[in-house]
Amino acid sequence: MNIAVKEMELLKALEAVLQRVPGIGSLDVEREVDIGEKKLDAVVHAHLSGLGSQRWVVELKSRPVEPNLARLIALDLGEAVAKLHADYAVLVAPFVSERSAEILKEAGVGHCDLSGNCYLASGPLLVDRSGRANAFARQARHRSLFTAGAERVLRAVLDPAHVGRGWTVRELAEAAWPGISIGHAHKVAKALETQEFLRRDSNGLAVKEPEKLLGAWAVEYRANRNEEHRYYSPHHGDELRERFTELVTDERRAGPLGAIASFSAAELLAPHVRQHRFFAYWLGDLSVLERRLELKAVGSGENVVVRVPYDEGVLYPSPESRLPVTCPVQTYVDLRSSSGRGEEAAQAVFDALIREAYSR
């Protein structure tokens, strides 16, 4: 939704939050405060019982705030706080996304939305409320970062081997696997910039905070887009892996048809959690795979799980293994969406293969 909200509604939302906080005795609100070349939307004096008062600069935005705008607002409010010798600054908007809230918090700016979600930390006062449903949330734009086409770009830019480098839009289109059009790459880059995950400098486009971007992707990642098949095979462990690897090698044409995935990929990349099941992605003819691995479809008791991928981009090559295995970032997001010990296995992959590159 992209509906403008009147400023008085926003101010009332902030007042409603503060009036429910124990220790706040009264509130005084000044509207449209002139500080020279700039006029502030409001200044709030929060009188704390026995603890003096806090003076806040308040910015009222009638529409949901995107992360790149949150960064600019935070800088602007910081200047206003200094000029007015205030204690704190607060942004109030119909909806403040998690990413926007994170940016504001890092800049020392509070926020509040129309549903009462807020983070306010001024002097002795701390109010932190989140998770309340918000009718103004614009999830569609955030999810555009995690469409199948956009994920092809994410695998390339989040690849530990590529973190820290600069990109042109053409290079992003070519590094995505399989490649995408320059126009599509431009749209993905724009979405990443809007969410403050990509910056432009003299070296081109570069990823900001790759660990947070990977985490956001993992939260949004939907494994149920894959078509899943469960089988029993008389083969186990190394023998299953060897048969699958031989088949991928034999069937390779213009590109790979399959990759060892999930817990089985983690066993190769960063052994930590052992699983009795073998996991793989397969794009080829299932009957060929079934014959080679001697698979029998079962409703339970499977020891092989085969996923027909929603997009061939999941087969982005991994430089970490000579075997056909999903790359570290794909393995990580797959495991994060897995039950059992998926989180634990994902963390092991992150610690072994991703963390060092992301912390440089």
C-alpha cells in the first residue's frame, strides 16, 4: 500500500505510544518549529517522573520510508538535533521496514509507526516494540530482491570470492548464473541500492553489509518452490555420492544438470552435522537418475531427497569442491530453511567458508 497519512495521525501515534510508558508524566508538543533555514515538523518534550525531561526533534513522513531515504533522514535529523541542542530525534511514518529501522537505530535515531512498532532510546528511556501487523507494509518491493532472477545476482555478489569487488551493471548481468539481461541486472541493482545493500563509488557498484543481505535472503527464501521427490535407494553414503557425481559428469552438456545439496553439500563443504539422507538438485530426466541410483519412490523412510529446482540458478558453481555441489551461499540458505539441525549446519558453513570474506 502507498497511501499518504496526515501528519496529525502520525503525531497521535507517537503520543499514544509514549502515554503508555510508565515514568512519562506529561508531553508537550510544538508544531512546525523554525530553526533558521529549516522548519521542523515537531519538537516533543517528554517529562519523566523524577528524571527531568527529554527534548526530541520529530520528523513526520506521510508515506512508508525506504532504507535509502532513512539514511538521508537520519543525517538530516542529526544536524537538527545539534542545532536545537535536543536530546534525540525520532522518525514517525505509516510503516518503517526492518532494514530502515536498523539504519535509523545505527544512526542514533528512533522510529515509530502507525501500529505502535517503535524503538526509542533517549536518556533513561528505552521503548522497543516490534512484530505488530502493519497495513502499510510494502512487502512487494522488498521481496523483489529475492525473485529467481534477482537471486542469480545475489549468488554472484555474495560469493565469498567476489565480496569487496566493484561491479558494472554489465558485469552483474554476466556474473549471474545463468546470465540475465542488462536491463534485469539494472533493476536488481536499483532494488539493492534502495534497500541500502549496494553502494556506488569510484570502483563501481559494491555490496554493503553482505552478512545482513545474506541473512535477509535466508529469511525470505522459500524452499517450497522446489518440486521434491523422496526415494529409497539400496546404496548409501559415499556410494550414492559417487554414483550421482558420475551421472552429473556423464550428462553434462552446456551446463550442469544436478548438484549435491543441503545437508549433503554441507558434509562436503564444512562437515559438522551428519544426515542419513542424501540431498540433491536435479534438472535432468528423473527416470535417468532413478535408474542410476536405483531409486524407488516412497512415502516415508526415504534415504534420498531429490529436488527439481524452481530455477537453474541454484546450480551456481561452487569453487570449494571438485564435486558437483551447491555453492556456499546456496547451501547456507537451503539449510536455513531446513528442519532438524539445519540452522546448526548452516552456521558451520558460514563460519568455515563465508565469515572471513564478509568481515574484511
